[in-house]
Amino acid sequence: MRGFISFADHLSTSVGKAFSWCIVILMGGTCYEVVMAYAFNAPTLWNFDFSLQMYGAIFMMAGAYTLSTEAHVRGDVLYRLFKPKTQGYIDLVLYFIFFFPGVFALAFYGYEYAALAWKIKETSWNSPAQIQIYMAKSLIPAAGLLLIIQGVSEVFRSIICIQTGHWPARMVVAEETEKILMRTSQDEDQKDVI
């Protein structure tokens, strides 16, 4: 189980970090469009669809990374008061009731959606550039598959927590802004004392 958890975390982190570079590409495309439109009065036809595809890629492919780092928004007002073993049971049940049905649907129907787009070589209907979008639609089932892999990893984490009473360590941990600010404030206070 721990080997699979490590594999899933490495995969999710690698894919998430690779697709985070889409932000740089998106920013470059947006800057290019602004310069072309306002400095040269020659806006592009392709940039709107390009921006949508880059943003879609970031959004879809960051899901497994976000799950692996526990960075999703979570209403844990009561949850965090429970013992880790109880949290493990809650997570285990909720993954099977809510997470996996939705993610399997995303992967299965996303595959059909992408396959049809590839079959007809689908292009964007909302811009005169007619940019091909079937490649971008392939990210839907890919994101579903990554989420399934990471979801299985999270189930294994829950089982280990139920068995041991402690959550297994994560490769990357997302910190709450409140904790970061508290630590920064404490560091600054210590510098003032010295």
C-alpha cells in the first residue's frame, strides 16, 4: 500500500508541476494579445481559444496534485476535532460514496466525449480561427484517470490510518494561509528580539 501511495503522489506531483507551466504560457499569450491589440491595433483570432485551452489544462490536470497535497477546500469544522482513526473511517466511506462515482463518470464519459471529438476532428465553434480542440478534450479522461489513481492512494492512506491511528506522511503538504502567516509573524518577532 505504501508503495502505491508513493507512486501516486510522485505521479500526481510530477503532472501537477508540469502542467503548472501552462500558467506561464497563458500569461505569455495574454501579454502578446494585449500588445497586438493595443500597440499595433491587430488583435489575434486565436488567443481567446488558446487561453481557454491553457486554463482548462491547468484546471483539469491540477486536480490529482491538489488531492495529493490536501489543498482542496474542505469544510472540516467538526472533522478536525475527531481522532485520526475516526477521520480515516469517515474518509474511507466518503471516498466510496461521493468521490469514486463522480471520478469514474468523468473518466468513462470523458473518454467517450474525447473519442468523438477525435473522430470528427472537432474545432472551436466560437471563434473565427477554428482552433482544433479535440486534443484539449483528451485531458478530460486523463484527469479522471489521474484522480482515480490518487483516489485509490487516498483510500490506502485511510486504511493505514485506521490500522495505525496516524496518517501516513505526504510528499508535499499544503499549508493553510493562517499557519503560514502565524509562522511568518513569529519569525519576525524573533528577529525583533535578537
